[in-house]
Amino acid sequence: MPENFDLQPTLRGPRVTIRPVSVEDWAPLFRAAADPQIWTLHPVPDRYKEDVFRKFFNHAIASQSAFVFVDTQSGDIFGSSRYHGYDPARREIEIGWTFMVRKYWGGSYNAEIKKLMLDHAFRFVNNVTFWVGESNLRSRRAMEKIGGVLRPGTTTRALSGKVPYVIYDIVKPC
């Protein structure tokens, strides 16, 4: 098993290329994020605003583990995600901060993206976690669709203040 987790690989699927975010992605990624309806159930519901999204974007760049999603047919950037909190001792990492333009919701794009990211992660870890805002029913349903198992209870994280989260796990297949 590889030891050095590459937190920003380029991953290619039939319809999506997941590649490292770069500072040049600001304008197209903000265009993708500027729809208020994307964020209505999210713990940060005003992320569609430029100043709020700028903080998110800068954090994504600084994390050195964030991605953009590129539609392989059109070349359009339509969302983002990242790895976070790699724990080699526990063999665990989080996938999160995911969003997509609404026209990509409800189909199989999320499943393709998560499969690519999970397949890469499972080269290094045995468990992947997903933190979802407790009231974000759309994301919770999406997690259940891809096989996420809900942990009991809720938790908070320093990044979001007192917003309650639920955590889903996906364990590496045997």
C-alpha cells in the first residue's frame, strides 16, 4: 500500500475530470457557486456571496487538497470538493466541502465524483468520513445513495461554530 497520500491528484472519469484547484479557477468557480439555491441547506448559507466565497476559495487553495470538477464534454467547471484531516495512524480521511451547479444534481455525477475520490483515498486509508450539516437533507440523501453509513449522534466543528453535523462513513471494501 502506498505511504505518501497524494492529496491533489488528477482523477478522470467518463464525464468528469477532478483536478487540483488553482488561483486561475477563481472566476469560473465563483460563477458556479453564485447560485443562492446551492447553499440553502448548507451550514454556510450565504456562500454564494463573493466575499464569503472568497474566504472559502482562499481556504481551498491554502489546503493543498482541494479540487474543481470539470465537465469533460463542455470543459466547464461545475463544482468543487477536497480531502481533509488525513490521519495515517487511524487510516482515515474526510471528503468534504463539496458543491455542484444545480444542473448536475440528482443524476449520477455525484456518484462518479465520489467513486473517483473514494477509489483514490482507499489506496491510502480504510475509512472515509463525510461531515454533513444535520439539516442538509439533500446531502444526507446523496450520502445514503452512495453507501454512507450514519454514525450515531451529532457533533460540531470549530470551522462552523455551533452548527450541528452528522458524520457518514464509507469503509474500504474487502
